[in-house]
Amino acid sequence: MREDLGFEKLLGEEGFFAHLLGRSPSGAGREPLYGPDIPVVLLTGGPGMGKGRLLRAVRDNFAARVPVVHLDCGSPVYADRAEPEPGARSAATEALVETARRLATWQGTGGSFAFPRLFAGLAVIATGATGGTPAAVATEVERYEELPQKRRIPGLRTGDFWKGVISGSIRNLLTALSGQALDPYSAAVSNALLDALFQSLAPRGKVELERIYGGYPGAAGQPKHGLSNLAADFRARGEARELAEAFLFRALREDLEAAYASASGWLRRVGRPGVLLDHAESPLGERLLRAVLTDRRGGQRDRVVIVGTARRADGGAFLHGGLPTEEVVPPAEFRPADGGPPPWSRATDGGSDRTPLADGVLLLRMPFLTGDQLRRETERGQTHIEPEGGANRRRIDAAVARLSGGRPHTVIRLAAAAAAFRMPADANDRDILAAPLRLTGDGVPERPVADVLLQELLLDQLPVGLPTEHCDEWLDLLTHLSVAHDEECADVLLRHHQSGHVNLLTAHHVAKLLTDTGWPRCARHFIGDFGLRQMLVHRLYGLRPGGAAWYADHHLLRDHYARRAADEGAPGAGAFTSVVAHRMNHHLVSGGADDVAAHLTATLPGRPGEWCAELLEIAQAPYPGGADARRERAQGLVTAEGPALRRTVDQLLHAVWLCEERTRPTGQETARTLAKLLELLSIMEFDGAGQLRRTATHWSDLAANEQPLLRCDCTEQLGRRR
């Protein structure tokens, strides 16, 4: 897999990240973007958009030139490391320690970094080590011994923050206490540790600790009080611990800032340091982002570049201070396809605690692949000479484009699976989803590419807020919801497929989880991403032999809306203009095409405008698996019974259905069929027939250009990405 696919301009010598970090991949200096107030950059996009891949590419391209650390906030490793000492460690502190350790050994321009400010905070929270004895605290403090000072030559530590070797002084003082009879977690241990810290400080170190920890809440300018409060907050857990963790992150950034701002740093260091937070929508990632955004909102300034990932299009609900959607002011955004990065500054200057954190964010919208990039990716595997003169490759290009919508990861997987796949010109795009794909690795069996993608896009990226008891059924529930249109429709399916469960997911909850995960919404389709919906539809048809699961779900919804139609007091129709149209949509795709044609024939006279709108709603539907005779039926090659009006409506229904599914090529042939059938209807003897002539021209023009007859959010998304 190409790590830089679609990101070439962002990562280039004059690209966004070269200017954000102040250094190009080749090592040349670049005029830094923004500053001294730097936005937190959030890469926004749903699953498969390459957020993690871009962060890894930034690390690989720039880490040799500027100090860049990549953290996977979704990894359990940090919580696992904290587990042995829950009173002295947390996932957040372990992530900060890993960042500091990597930078303490960085060998690029300017050399390694020291973290005396961070070390002081870590040392005092070590007093929460199990047992609270001097020996336990000393052992915990020694985990961080490489952080406070830079090692210049073996055996000698230098620097103007400390008088000598700080970790040894702490060990000596705490060892002296170990022979005394002290209660567990005695204040004497904390006081001894603070004494050791402050006795080891050089004058500059004292000034710095007073400035930083003297500003901790409740410290009143006294650094010892601040450090004691920080330790107490950390032990208290909950929000108090989050405050302490945020302050430790500030101390780390202060250490990095000091390394650059000093006289030697000004002469020797280049660019800006960076912290890359993958899976930043996780609880750990959100805490780290909240910490830096809160500090910068309050006026704290440093040159550390923070780049995180965000699934939600708005960057994350926590950025907006609980404001309702209609009152949210969108953060500044950068779309690489639109050119260079925009200017950025805070919309508000007051630094009020009520200012949403989004004010300090720049959203980088992850780019979809262009048509040229997509074709090049599919061509990489199509190296053999095709007897069809390239027809197979063009058909595969079109299928990959529609099923992926330009989503990079989906393109990569489909292109790989299609390398040896033969696709007839009249095949359904979904046929390619059954193509086998072998992932790299010894002994890894081939799997259908649809199964691989559903695993990677859904199961490997479960919503952060999904209750644990629903994790195992998430894919199955979404598979059934692939046939739903709106929340009422989805709730019918959810109640049925969760019958007997105590805690049920509702359609509203599922829709929120999908939005939080970064999947787009559509007013006409509950699963709002066209490609994802096609994969789920493909899976639904194959769940049981003969598509039984598919038919059962559509029959369930058909019968539900039949009852709704019989209820004169039924509320509105949701995604459809009428309950009857909604019922007919599900009836059409579950074996009821003849009944739908009869309904349309009976309701056409006198209402051609409303009738055409209803026809489009009914026929915007996927086709079940198996043989597809729609084209033959649209062209009159399959004999239909009844008078001329009934036969023509039947043909038109199947022609429109073929166009509206959006998974088969239509083109000129279908356009001519549409025009012919509508022209035939326009000369028949029923009220309003002549009005269909204009519709004939309009629909045939759309079909000839592969445009949807009925637009929705899904089709608009596909149109913008092509």
C-alpha cells in the first residue's frame, strides 16, 4: 500500500506540512505557517480516508529533519503500562512519558531534549505508588531518570536547570527515610521528595518551577504548593486527575519551547517540534487535545505543532461547548483541492473560558482521490493486454469509482482485488465485491474484498460511544439497516432484529454513532455513504440462501408501511412524499414489480407531475442478487400483459429503476429508451399526457450523462468527488 497515495502535495517540498513544521523533507528551511499562536490541526474524515496513513507519512518524511513523535491514542499500550501503578500513572502520563523519552534520544539537528519541568510533575505524582513507601516512590521516580537532564558525555550530566544529578539526589533522600517508621503515603515522603527537587535546582530552575507550578490552581505562586496540589489532584482521579494530566502536558510543551527559545536553541535548532495524535477521537486523544486547546485559549503560547485525527466532520462534539448544531460556528478549514492553506487566526481574542475550543482548530479535510489518481491506482494491477481493447479496465474503473466514491482505502483494496477480475460490460458494480483479495502475511487466506473492507472500515473502527454489549452485533445490525431510508424505517428493523434484548439500540442512537464515526448522512438513505451501503446490501443478500434475509427485511418494511397506509391518522412519510410510495419501494425490490406497475398505471392519469416524482422515489432502489432482466424488460424484450398503457408503464418503471440504482452503466442506450417510453406515454389518451414530453427530454439528458434522475445527498457526494 502506498503510504503517500493522494497526499503528494501535502507532503511535498513546498507542501502544507513543510511550512507547518518549518522544514521540508529534504531538510531545507521553510517559512513557518502561522504563529506565535498556532492552531491545532485536525485531519477530518471517516473510515478509510487515510488519516492514520497521512500521520505515518508525516512522521516518515519529516522525523529525520525535525523532532516529530507519533502516538496512537487508540492503542491499549498506555493503559497497560499504567495498570501496575494506578495511583502514580495513567494512560495520559504514559503517553507523555513516551513522547519525552523519544525526544530525549532524538539525534537530529540541535540534538536531544531534556524535560526538567515535566520531570518535576511526574516525580510528585510518583508519591501515589503502591504502598507509598520511600522505596516504592524512589523506584517509580527512577523510571523517569533519563528525562530531566541531557547526557553530554558518559557519567556526566550538565545543564543550567539542576545543580547536579537530580535522580541520584532523590534516591539518596528517600533511601534515608526508608529506615524510619512512616505511615503509608506519609506527608514526610512527599515533603522529602519536594525538598530533594528544590535542593537540586539551579537558580534558573527555581525561577522556572515557580513560574510554572506556582501557577497551578490553588498554588498562589508557591511552586511547592502547586506540585503538592498536582499530586493530590492526580490521586483524586476523575476531573481532578484530568486537570493534573493537562498541566503535565503543558510542562512538556514548556520544556520543548525552552529548548528552542534559549540562546543555544536559537542557534542550533530548526523548524518546529511536532506531536502527531492518531485516533485522537479516543478518550486519551480527546484529553490531550482538550488540554492544549484550553491552554492556548487562555493565552499560553508554544511552537509545538499538534496534529490529530477526527472522525466527525465538525472535529468532535467536545470542541463546541455543548452548543446545539444550529448555533455551532464551524472551525476554520483547509481543503487541499482548493489550493494553499488559508490564513488562520482566532475568531475571538478575549480568551474567555466560554469560547468554544473549536476557535483554536484548523480542520484539514482529508482529500478524496481524483479520477486520475483512481485510474492510476486501478491500472497498476491491470498490466496484461486485454483482448477487449481495454473495455474490462474501463468497466472496473467505473465500478471502483462508484463503490469507493474516491475513499482512498476502499480504492486501494478494490483495485488490488480487481487486478485479475473480469467484469462484463453489463455487470453490476457489486459483482466486484465478491473478488478475492489476499492480504500480505504468511498463511493469510484469500477473502472476498467486501469482507475485508467491512472488517477494516466498520469492525476495526467501532464507534467510540458504542455500548460494549452491541459490539458483536454492530455489523449485522448495519447490514439489515442498509435497506432503511429514515429513522422510522430503521427503528422497525432494529426492533425486529433486537427482539429479546434488554438494552436496544434505537435508530437515533445508531445515526449519531455513524455521524460520530465520520460516515456522511443522507436524507433518503439511513446508511448515508453510497459505497458502504452497497457493501452492506451485498452482504445482506448473501446472509441466507437465495437472498432470504434480503426479502425478509423488505417484506417486514412493506407490511409495516401497508399498515401505515391503512391508518388514516398516520403521521408524515419521512424520506418519501407518501407512505404508499415508501411501501411500493420495498415491494418493488422484493418481488412485487408487477403490483408496482399496476399501481403506477392506475395513478398516472390527471397527475403526471406528482406521478413522475413518485416513480423516481419508488425506483430509487437496489436490485437483489441473481439474474437481472431489467434492461430486457425496459426494452420490451420480455412480454408484459395488459393494455398499451400498462405495458409502457412497466417498461418505464424498469428503465428508471436501472438508472436509479447507480450500479450499472446506463449511457445513450438507456437514455434513448427513457425518451421513447415517455414520448409514447405523452401521446396516449389520458389527462396530462402531453406534460410528459418535457420530462422525456430532461430524463434522457440526465441518463445520457450518467447523472441521477433523483438527486439525494449520496448522489451529490459522488458527484463532488468525481
